[in-house]
Amino acid sequence: MKILEPITIGGVTFKNRLLLPPLTTGYEAKDGSISAQSRAFYTRLAQGGVGYIVLGDVAPIRSFAPTPKLFDDSQIESFRLLADSVHAYGAKLGVQIFHPEYDVDALNLMFANGEQDKVRARLHHDMDNFVNEVTEEALMEILKKMCACAVRAQKAGIDAIQVHGDRLVGALCSTKMNYRTDKFGGSLENRTRFALMLVKALREAVPEMIIEYKLPVVTPTLGKGGIDETDAPQFARLLEEAGVHMLHVAQANHTGNLADTIPPMGVQPYCFFADIAGTVKQAVTIPVSTSGRIIDPEMAEELLEAGRVDMVGIGRALLADPDWINKAAAGKAKSIIRCIGCNEGCVDAVMSGGFIACVVNAENGFEESRIIIQTNVKKKVVVIGGGPAGLEAARVAAIKGHHVTLIEKDTKLGGQLNIADKPPRKSEIRRTVEDLEHAILSNGVVLRLGEKATTERILAMAPEAVIVAVGATNFIPPISGVNGPNVCDAWKVLADEQNVSGRVAVIGGGMVGCETAEYLAEQGCKVSIVEMRDKIAGEIGPTVLPTMLELFNKHGVAQFTEHKVTNITVGELICEEPNGKVVKIPCDYVVMASGSHPEKFDTTALSDHGISVVKVGDCSKVSNISHAIKTGYDAANAL
Ligand SMILES: Cc1cc2nc3c(=O)[nH]c(=O)nc-3n(C[C@H](O)[C@H](O)[C@H](O)COP(=O)(O)O)c2cc1C
Ligand code: SF4
């Protein structure tokens, strides 16, 4: 396979063509040093076979942003430990050096003085203006700090520096952000002056290191920071002349719409930046890589076969399964647990101040504590329920070496994922069902579909442990008129068991309500969302929400927030505003999406027989897929 072939760049041989593109993880220590959590994460990826790892957003300065930082010699040791750790598995390590598009020193001072309001206002101002206000003198200081950071990286034994061609550097290159009239603004030569000066300075500062450049390309519809698509080939040639050893061509980040940069499922096609990378590759002689929704080995292989790139960046897909590469190398690509592009456990988590913890991989972010260890005492385990929690529990219990039987009352696996994949852009969720089904079957789990798990049946199987994963049911609140013929259940509507048309009022503006509204609007219904809280879609992340709101706009989906439904009649929904005003919403159908509650399963008799019983997923606490996978994993791993 081409993806597994080595490649030598700048005198350094990478063992294969697969790289982890830069990802801000949220794992680092407060001062930006590499923490044990961070080291465990990257080491796990190296163990999984990746040839090159790039640490995202490494700041050469002390800043409050939750990224790695390498501004002081005292931090070198933590980076050295990381380099040693990934080198032990044959992977090379790069650091992506960036400077934010704001005045870090000014903001640090305000922070130190506790002036939070000023910090917010300044940040807001700088995001659009710093690129145009920063003086040449300050730019030269920034350049020096970036070089000093590179020297520290070299001392730490790191192999490559990736210049982050977005953020401040990309803002300077951009025709959409840079309005300067001095030698750093205007012509292509001027806009790229700082980037090229930086590359040359880095080559002098760390002549033995590989210098890579992340080339974010701005297309007529996507992105803001970086180089315009039409200028990209010429700029790539200038970068090569300046001494860059390799280019990573990808969508701009941070200075564009997040839904563009790190697109969730269904928004951009697979390999969405490969064509642009291919065009850049034709302009240069140095190796070119790309990233962006390259999900499985077949896609990566095709890009290399077609000669569009020399290396392939696999970001989120490696979070979902760090063994992606080793599995591909072993001819077991089918056993890869694939990323579904939900962005919930990665981008959204980091954006809300947390750390990356992929929803389909319970170990991600917890590499030190969640490890499956083979059992010495094989047990007979019954898992009740074939939704994500039950499937994950069965998978982990079987990998541990237990004898596992999974009983599912439905004739197919997947549980709520069978309706979660129905709304627009959500079909990729299906992959989790397919991958977990493949995993349990290939690990010897006995599957009993279409069978109700009664206590008698379970006892007859004489298990030593039972994991209950019976899920949840849609909650129908006791509103007057709720049993009328015009009232439907969102879950049944999504499952195509109930049909609605015309004017539809969806009660509940959470995720299920909003997605059902999208689903119905796309089918031509005139939809209103009615929500008691002051906003809809509260739990929908920043990379998913813009596309959903666009669709609501396109279809004229009406939103009634802070509206309490008091009565449902044939033809009308009666609501009350907080001030007591009564509002009547005309509708042909009402769809209930006001939350769910745990499905009951009485475990007393099983416990009384000395069987160890644990509930996982929604039947233990109504939550999301991440909770289902993690509780399923933990319960099985504890057996
Ligand atoms: C959680 C997360 C953090 C990211 N942080 C960075 C970053 O610090 N620097 C950067 O250049 N790109 C960053 N990216 C963009 C990725 O490098 C990559 O271009 C993007 O995820 C698309 O690749 P994928 O579909 O394989 O994940 C980030 C992406 C994710 C998912
Ligand atoms: S959280 Fe979702 S998008 Fe992120 S890596 Fe996991 S499956 Fe992919």
C-alpha cells in the first residue's frame, strides 16, 4: 500500500505517508508544557502506527489560550519527554508554531489586573484589527520569539517546525483581512513578506530541522485567513524558494467560519481539500500533504495513487481509532472504528474549554486510565440492548476474553442511532452501528436479535454478569390534548412510523426537536419550534449550528422560545409567554420532542441470584452517545 511507503524529506525518513495534522487538544498544562495526558495521547497515536505527528498551535509566548506553549527553556524537558516517547514507536514529531491574531502582551497585562471586560473588548477588537495595527517593530519581535521557540523545539529533539500559515501569519497573507498600506499589505509580495521572512529566519535559526508550512487556502466560499486560491501555486513556489521542505495544504482555521474549517458530517465532501492540494503540488517540487475528511485507508490510498499528494493527514479519524494505521497495515481496515464527523467530542469540547475526548472512542483523552486488559477469569456475560452502550459493552467484554451474548428486542442493532441518522446531514452516524456490529461479531459475541430479555430467559442462561443497556423512550408530557390524533412522537416520525404534513409544531427545541424540525422542513412541512427555554439548540455545537440555522432560515422555520404549551387542540397549539400572554400557533400536526426518560428494567431478581448487574447508557442516565460509549466501555472493562 502506498500509504505505508516511507518518504524522505529534508534528509529525514518518515516511516509512512500518514500524519496527524495539528490539533489543539486542551491536554496541556496551564503554562503550555506537555502534560502526562498529552504525552499519553500522542504516544498512543505513535503506537498505532502514524508516521508523523504535528502538535497543533504551539505558542512562542506566554498567553492565556489553552494551547501548548514553548516560550521558556524550563518547558523544553516536557517536550523532550514527548519527542522521546513518540520516537520510540518510530514516529517523527513536529510543532506547529503560531502567533495569535491579537496583542498578547496587552491582553496579559489586562488579565493580570483582573480587567476581564477590557480583555473581552480588546480581544474582539484585535481579532479583526491587530493584523492591520501591529507595527513592523512588533512583527520583528514576534519573528524573533518564533525562532527562539524553534530553537527550544530543536533542543527538545523535535524533528520539524510547521509554520502555522493561519492565525497572524495567515491574516497578513489574506486579502480579506489585511488592509495595510505599508510593506506588509497590498500586493502578494507584501502580504506574504512576513511569512517568507519567518521561513528564512527559521531556516537560519534551526538549519537542521525540517521546515513545513501549513498553507491555508481561502476559496471564494470558504475561509478568511491564508492565501487566496488563485495565488496559492505562486506562493507555494515562493515558500519552496525560501527553504520550506514540505507543505500541508488545508482549509484555513480560526479566522474563518468553524463549520468550514473543521466541517462536521454532511457539510463538506470527503477529502474536500485534495483538489486544491493537487493544484499546489503541481507548482512545486517539495512534498505536499493535505487533510480534511479523509476517513478510511481507501480514501487515503486513492489520493496517493492519483498523485494528488505525497502524504495524507488523518485528524479526527485517528481520534476515533488510534490503531487506524496498524489495522490498515494488517489488512484489517474493516475493523477500524470510523469517525462520524459529529465534532461533539473534539472541536466542541475544545471550544467549550474542555479537552478532546472522541465520542466513539472512550479511551481518547483517557489513554492513561482506560486500557483494555485481557482477563484471566473468563465470565459468561449477557448484554441486554444493542444500542451504542450495549454494543460497546459487548465489544469491550469480548476483547477482554469473556463469553458474551447480546440480546436485542429489535431485529436490528443500533438503538437510538437508527433514528439519529435520519435528519439531514446525519447519515454518517450509521458508521458507528456498522463498525460496532463488525467489532462484536469478529470478537465472537453471540447475537440474539428480535428477542425480549425477560428475567427468566436471562436466568436460564446462567450468566455471571449482566450489563443492562435498554436505552430510553421519548417523554410525552401530560399536556391537555396530547393524546389527540394530530399529536405524534418525534422518535416515531424519524423512524418513519408516523407521518405528518402541512403545518407542524414541534414541541421541544433541544437536539431531537431541532433535528426533527430540519427533517420535516426538508420534506416540505411548514415547521414551528416551540421551546420553554430562552433559546433553541442549546446543546448543538458551534460547528454544527450555523448550517442548521441556515436551513431553518431557508425553509422559514419559526421559533417560539420562552413559550409554554398549555393545550393542544385540533388545528392549534395554545402557548403562554412569560408575561402570561396567550399565543395560538395554527398547526395540522404536533410533534412531541420534549426529552426522554430512562427505560425501566427490573434487575432485582438477577441481583438476588448473585449475578453482577450494571446499567449503562441512557437507561442509567439519559445523555448522549459519548456517555453511552463511555459507560458501556467502563462497565465491561471492570468485569
Ligand atoms: C479538535 C481540533 C483542533 C484543531 N486544532 C488545529 C490547530 O491547532 N491548528 C491547525 O492548523 N488546525 C487545527 N485543526 C484542523 C486540523 O488540523 C484539520 O485540518 C481538520 O481537523 C480536518 O482534518 P480531519 O477531517 O482529518 O479532522 C483542528 C481540528 C480539530 C478537530
Ligand atoms: S468526536 Fe465525533 S468528529 Fe470528533 S473524532 Fe470523534 S467521531 Fe470524529
